Amino acid sequence: MNTVPEGIDPAVPSVARIYDYLLGGKDNFASDRAAAEKLIEITPNAREGVQANRRFLRRAVRFMAESGIRQFLDIGAGLPTQENVHQVAQKAAPDSRTVYVDNDAIVLTHGRALLADDQRTIVVDGDLREPETILDDPRVTKHLDFTRPVGVLLLAVLHFVPDDDLAERIVATLRDRLVPGSAVAISHLSFGDLDENTVRQGRELYTRTAAGSPMPRTHAQILRFFDGFELVEPGLTSTEDWRPDADEPRLPKMPGVDGYSAVGLLR
């Protein structure tokens, strides 16, 4: 990345830009690349994990669109890359509308530039920790009709909310604004086979980012986020194992963190 938006310190790594680097993107700084390489050193499957998460995004959005959902709210969207939510949704249903929400200035700048000519997709600034401000944002309510089903995506973001009560309240607040026929897709880090020392190193690495340290959770803890939703088969499972496409690559087993993912329907 050659240009630095106003207000951005390139010496401070960003979760969105670390993720971009792990996906093979170019919208990152030296600090992001160094942090990502350190993460790979600590957890060798880090790159494979974010790739698996991206494939889950594609499958989850496609499932929602095929289920009749035409509105999507992606919170913590990250930098635009291949097969973004709006592209997957519009491929399945051309009239789909999407709102991307993030609080990273580079994400907002790049997203708005990319989507300037797409009237069905907008990018707004917002903080996951304050879901009411997102739901009540006039830009969001103008673009999405909450009296009709909405597909909410919370992909690899809830583990950056370490307080369990707050994380559960965030999802409950979003759920309570949705109507039957809506859905939520969640992917979340788990501890995998890492020992406590390795988990500590990984969390310390992220303390230098604005998002703070991630909090991996157990299967039972993540399952609580789906209270009030009906889990779509196969339920809450390894991210790779949620309805994989036949032609998808299967990642080799490597020591590191794992992730759980699921889609829940509101009946």
C-alpha cells in the first residue's frame, strides 16, 4: 500500500489488514505483514484458517440467498477481496442489497471507492460493540428494510469482544430487530490444540491493534450466540465442515487454532 489515509498510523497493525495479508491481498503495511508473519510462526495454520473462513462466507451467503433472503448486513466486513458478500448474494439473486459495516478507515475508504457505482451496496462506519447505533443508523435503515428478512454476518469478529455478556448481548440485540425468515452466520475462533502459552502469545500479538486481543471460545460458549435461532444442519461445526462444496480444497491438519461456524434461522 503506497498511500496512507489521514488519521492512520501505518506503524500500528490492523486486524483487517492482517487478514488481508493472510488472504494474499495488497492493502496492508509493513507492520501488518510483520504481525501476520509472527502469527503464522505462533499458529502455523493461520493463513489456512482465514481462507477457510472466506469460503464459509461464500457458502453461508449463498445459502441465505437461496433461502429467499435479499438483504445482508455484514458487521466487521474487512477489506474488499474476492467473492465479497454483495457479489455472492447478487450472483444468486441480482436484486440483493448489502450494507458493510466496519470501523477501520482504510476499509471504509477502499470499500466506498470500490462500490461507488453499485447502488445496491453501501459501506458505513460502525462499531460491533454498539449494535444499536448500527441498527438505528439512518444510512442503514434507508438501505435495508427491517420489516423483511435480513441476513446478518458476524464472521471472525465476536472473538474480539472478550466480555462474554457483552458478546451475547450484541447478538441478542441484532436478533431482536430481525423478523422471521432472517438469519445469522457466525464464525469464531476456538482454542484448537494450542497450549496456554501459545494462546497467550497470540493474544499479546493483537494487543498492538485497535481491536485488542481475541478471545477464543469453546463450542458450548459459541453455541450460546445462537439462542433464539434454529441451527441449519450440520449445526455448529468446524468452519471447513459447514456444507463444504465438492470442489473445495481440504486443509491439511496443522497445529494451531480452530474455528467453529454455523448459520441460524429465525423462525
